[in-house]
Amino acid sequence: MAKVTTTYVCEACGTQSPMQMGRCPRCGAWDSMKAKLESPGLSSAISSRSALTTQVQSLHEIENANLQRFPSGIDEIDEVLGGGWVIGSVLLIAGEPGIGKSTLLLQLAQKAKDKSVLYVSGEESLAQVKMRAERLGVSGHMQLTRETDARALADYIRLNIPDLIIVDSIQTLLAADGNVPGSITQVRDATALLTQATKEVGSTLVLIGHVTKQGNIAGPKVIEHMVDATFALESAAGFRVLRAIKNRFGPAGEMAVFEMRGEGMQAVANPSEAFLAERPKGVPGSVVVAALEGQRPLLLEVQALAAKSPYASPRRIVQGLDLRRVDMILAVLERRLELPLAGLDIYVNVAGGLRLTDTGTDLAVAIAVYSAITNRTVPDDMVVTGEIGLAGEVRSVPQLDRRKDEASKARYGRFVGPSESIKQLSQVIEKVWS
């Protein structure tokens, strides 16, 4: 007889342990370690039986399959998706409570006028959904349900084959009787059931997910691997930013900017102008950077402030950028330019709350810190971009021409970046104030 072993799994983060613990050692959640029985012998038997019937194909025997898409109805959403909804795909959209996930998905359901839409509302009553729909001007062609049994929903999808399915939210569904919705096993199993049904019939499934207080997508990490695309809806400078974290059918990193209004989410035509609308003029430590998020160039303000530190170890406070990369830039400034940073607290911020991963912001950070310490104002008509190496060199960045075009459209007269004639950070600093 196969030996049955017991593993304790955290319902909050999925951490496994061979022993029972009152608190998860990874996420710190109390009373979240639940027992899970495993039988190695049974797993081996299943594996042996499956090996006899497994079908394989060589690569050249597989027929080519072209992606079939249909437009979402909003051009900015299509760009983030990579061209529109993909038939037979599963997408996950996560964000903080009240940021506008349900509002945006209702608007997208409205845009799919020639498609059959199923909206699963597990958090709100159907009357509440109707109230929001009437405020947004959404017509009544979509079908709504409060069904929270993932098995019943999977059967409905196979029977009726809706074109677009919206689940609000995946944490409210149950995959087995007698369990608690939102637990790690229920979220995982419910996602698996709906994903299998969706891909069998060729529908498009959109799951709305919660986030933790740290801003991470709630539930087991395996969900992000199961879906085809993962998107995050964030808040920045009073706007809503939809960012592609993972996308099997398009480039990751793409983003769209929206403004929340009474009639719903409205796309911002010129995000660069919107993010720079409140930029102060003539203030040291303020620099405009031509950043690249996905394939979209954006003009954003990078701010820096230096103050005498009352502590033995000066602080480095960074918002919107990678702290370790900013520390590297500060080390280059202190070593290569002999900038006195010892004893100073350094604050670096991307105005508006947007998070940037582009290495082209290195030069903007360096110039902003230099400007803040020397109290020299960067010209208001200047845009900078460039990556900085440890030797103090300014390296090239991808799609430099698109960044220049974005600066020209915004009527910035001077563009400072990597070039053949200027390769050192000290030379760039001299050009800024020449």
C-alpha cells in the first residue's frame, strides 16, 4: 500500500512545509498552513498508465496556426493586447480595489456589440452591475450571472460558447463543494476549469484578480503561468495606467493611460503632456526624460533633492525607479565626477507615481542629482535620455529616434543623449549647461 504523506500549504502564498506551523514563514499569514494529503504511489501509477497512451508529433507535422483576433473597441487597449482580443486566450487583469477594473471591463463589454458576452459578477449583485452599466451607457446585449460554481460555469461555456467571458472576480469562484472561496486551491482549480473550457470552444476569457497590500497579484503564482496574458491596472498622477506584465501574443511592457470620469475610463491621447502638466519651471533637481515603456515613448519628470543628513548613514529614498540602479548612479557621480554625496540624504522621484524600468532614465537621474546638489537649474526646453555605465560612459538606448520624435512633438528644443562625439558623463554634464 502506498504511503500517504502530509504536506502543509499556505493558502495565502503557496509555501509548502512538511510540518504544521501557526504562521507562514514566507508571507507571515497566521493560521494559513493547511494540510494536503499526497500519495507518491498513486502518482506513479497514474504516470505509468498515461505514458502508454501519450501521443507525440514531430515539429514538421504540426500545422501552422494563425492567431485570430477581434478588436476590443478601444485603440489603446488593442495596443496593450498586441492587436485585440485573441480567440481562445485567457487574460488576467489585477489592480487595487476601486481602481476601475470593473468599470473598464464593462466598457469593453459594451464595445463588443457584435459578440456574445457573458459577465460573471461574483462580488456585486446584478442590480449593482446594472446601475453601473446605466451610468456608463452600457446597453443590455450582454448576459449576466451570479454563478460562483466554476464547474457550472465551465459547462455553460461549453454549451453556449460565448465570444467574451468576464469573471469579476476569480477569487469569488469555487471549484469544489465545502471549500472557502479565495483560498489558494480554489483559485487555482477554478482557473484551470475555466481555462480548459475556454480553449476547447475558442472563447476569450478575462479574469479580474485582486492584489495584496504589497501590490502583488493575490493567489498562487501558478495562475500567472496558466493564463496567456497578465495586466496590471495602476494609479499614477490621478490617471489609470494599464500595463502588460506578460503577453504570449504581443510585447510585454506595453501600457495605456486612462482618466477616470463620470462616464467611465477615457483614454488619454497625449500621456506625455498629461504627466508634465504640473511640472514646475526653474527649479533645480527637475529633469524631463524621454523614457520608453514597451513600445511607447513617454516624456516624464524626474526629480531629485539633496539635504544634509542627521543620521550616521545617509538615506536613499527612491520612488518609481529601481533603488539599486539609483545607488549605482550615485556611486558613479561620486567616483567619476567627485560629487560630494557623503553626509547627504538623496531623494529621487518620478513625478506622478509612474514606475519606470527603462535604463534610459539613468542620465536623467544623474543630471537631476547633480542639479540638486549644485543648485543649477536644468533648461526648461531640454529632454535627456541615456544609460550610464560604471566607467562613467553614456551608453546608447533602444529606439532613440522615437524618443527624439516624442520630444520634438512636445516642442522641446534641446535633446541630450548618447552620441559619437559625447561618450562620457562629464561631457554630457558640460553640454547641459553650455
